[in-house]
Amino acid sequence: MIAKAISNKGNRDITINKLYPVIIKKDNEIRIVDDFGGLSIYELQDFQIYRENMSSYGNNINSFVYKLIDYPTFLENYYNDNKKAVNNLTDSLLYIFEEDLNSEELVELITSEYYSNYEKVAFIEAIENKITDDSAKKLANHFQNKHNIEPELLLP
């Protein structure tokens, strides 16, 4: 499930029009990784559901939890900087984008100014198995123009 920020009434760490993978959805709240990298709870009213693919979520009592982090000690482990929990969260973000977005949408995110370079690396990993000739050309043009990379280096 991916949510798009449509407002920021609480002046919190989200960007309007940016897409966020939903890690946990419970009632009218979602838990996402915000712009400062925090795993935080946000009111659903500030978001519009962009994709509602629930096939990889476990359905617990009144909540949906992404399968890779769907274990009782995840939150405690994550907030205690447990390496496995942190890696599971990072992988979950990648898998949600990979499962829910097509190559054209991923190209849009990679070339957007809304996302950090760290986030763009995840999008590049997500597009790896979906890339088309057209999306490869768009990305090559973007990197050539934006980052002054020689065309010969972009061919592979």
C-alpha cells in the first residue's frame, strides 16, 4: 500500500504530493517512514491512498502489517536499533515500491525533486526487474542532463 501526502495540518515531517509506503495501517492511522527517516504514525486524513495492494500484508486485529515486519517484537526491536529489524524495514520499503509501482511511475520518482538520493537508490533497485527501453532512455537522459554524466558511461 502506498499513500500520497495531500496535506500537512500538523506541520510534521512529510512532503505534500510525495508517495510513502505504508508499513502498518490501523483504523485511521498509518505508520510510514517520514522525510527524516523516522518510523512515525500519521493520521490518514493527511493522505490519499495511491495504491491499495494488500496482498503482502498480514491482517491482525484491526490493523494491516507488511509481511516482512509482521512479528510481535518488530517495533521494539526497531526502536532499539536491532540490525535485523532495521534491515527488514528497509527491505519492506523497497518491496512495497517494487510490488505497487510500474517502471514509468518509478522513473517519475527517480527524476523527481521530492525524493532524497537515498530514496532514489531504492527506486533504482525497485525498477531493476521492470526496466523497459523507454524508461532506460528517460533515466539516461535525466542522469546525463542533471548530473553531467558522459553518455558512454550510461550505456551499460
